[in-house]
Amino acid sequence: MAFTIFDPQQEMLRRMRENDFSGRIRPGEDVAAWQAIARRKLETLLGLPFEQVDPEPEICWTREREDCTETRFNVRSERDVRVLCHILVPKAVRKEIPLMVCLQGHSTGMHISLGVPKFPGDAEDIEGDRDFARQAVRHGYAALAVEQRAFGECGGTEKGPDCYQPAVQALLLGRTLIGERCWDIKCALEAVYRLFPTVDKSRTALMGNSGGGTTTFYASALFTFVSAAMPSCAFSGFLPSIGAQKHCICNYVPGIMKEFDMAELAGLIAPRPLVIVSGQHDGIFPLESAREQFEIARTRYYVPLGAEDSIRHVIGAQGHRFYAAESWPVFENLTGWHKA
């Protein structure tokens, strides 16, 4: 007797292809009004907000490096959670210095952003222009490296991140790991503004590659106090990237694709400067889809706000990595911070 084999993956791919993204802006809708509604939807999808607590920052140590002063500190983001951070402040410091929040991707920890290898394979990871904090200092920024939950000293191992169990535990509680990571950044920044008065809170940017780029996107979409963003190798339509391929579970937000695609996250950042970095041969965040989502973000969200010149797409010649030489000049041209 013949029977039909049911393939649930193919059925879900069909549903995703036919999805209409009900939270996407509609023709003629005011962008600012859409953003207010969409940001609340995104908060809910991520399981935010959490209870606001005093950050109670604790400085662990401070040491002098050749070109900067490095401080290790931790802050409280929830009643039972403390976030580990390092901040690098250039020695040639101005009264008001811009701040770059540096977020590593799926690696052994934030020491990758600091350019300090600790475990086998770290040096190769850093070579992909992933020493974000060191780059930021060279460009005259203070650099804040935040250890993301389930990475490095906040739940990872010397073999890499350990996202699965924290992510599914969060889901059981109506939360998401990506939402928790965004909340940690918010609380860390509140502490930085208190501890380091030379930091210019009106010039706070986020950057990161892969999983760090994902957090950069979500946090910049959520928090309007973020002035600019430079996510790398984390931008593509949900369907061809995390929908059609196996990714770390920390990328997944229940129900988000019913409302938004990645272009909408970029739309929530508008009109603030946004430099999206892609790799030409990045197989897990396909370039063709990244180009498509970029154009949607530009035309539907940035152009109506008169900010078409505030969003750029930088495409590196290789794969899943950051491209410092190509990206920093574009970022500095958009923000103009290096001239201040």
C-alpha cells in the first residue's frame, strides 16, 4: 500500500515562504509611529523588560597598557545575575570620548574582542579582524567588551560557548537568551556612564561579528540610546539563514518571523547610522538575501526619514568574519565622531 511521506522541515519552509510578516510597515504608514509599536512587539517577543535593579558596579582591577587604561569590572543586571566587562580607555583621552561596545561571536569569550588569546584556536579567531576593542582604541574610542551569557566566563568553556541549555531554560520561562544578552548590555552601559564620566553617552555604538552582530542588531533596535551600530555577518533574511540552516539555538526568538524579518530590525535602528557588514562567501548568512534585506531597510525605513545616507552595506571579499579595513572608514564617515 502506497503512502505519502510527510517531511515537517519542507512543510515549515513552505510556511515561512508564504509568511507575510504582519508587523512590517505598510504603505503610507508613518515610520516613527510604526517604530513605537514595533519596538514594543519586539520587547514582548524577547521576553523583556526584566525587573530594573541598581547595577551596583564592582571594579575588579585596573592596569595600564601601552595605549590605554584597562579596567575589569562587573555589574548587576538582575537580582541574581552579574555581568563581566572590560573597558579600555585611550590614554590620549578627551573630555567626552565616544564609546564602542564590542561583542564577540560564538567563541571562547570576550578576550577575543580584547585581542588576548587564552585557548587553542583563539589566535586564528582573532585574525579574522575580531579584536574589536583593540580596533576601537586605535580609532580613538573607549571600548567596552561585555561577556555575553553562555560565552566565556559567563557560562562557556575553553572549547567555546554553551548556549543550548541556557537558551531552552529561558524559553521555558517566557524569556530568550538574546533578550537576556541585550538587557545585560543596557545595564552595563548604565554602569559605565556612572563609573567613567569621560565617556560621551550621546555617542555610544555597538559592533560585533556573528553572534555578536546578532546581539548588536537586537540591542540597537531595542534601545534608542544606542547612537550607531556596525553588525557583521549576522544580517540576512530569517528564512535562508536560521530558517533553512541549523544555527545555534540562541539565534531563535519564538514567533518573530510572524512579525518581522531582519530588515525590520534595521528599520528600528533608523535613522541612526547603521553599517551592515557581510562576507561575500558567508554561507550561513547568504549575501543575496542580505542585499535584499538591506534594500528593504533602506527604502522602507531610512528613505522616508530622510536618512538614506545613514545606512551602508559593506561587503568583504571572504567569508564569515569582520572586515576592519573596509568597514571602519565607512562607519567614521557616517558618524563623523573621529572629527569631534
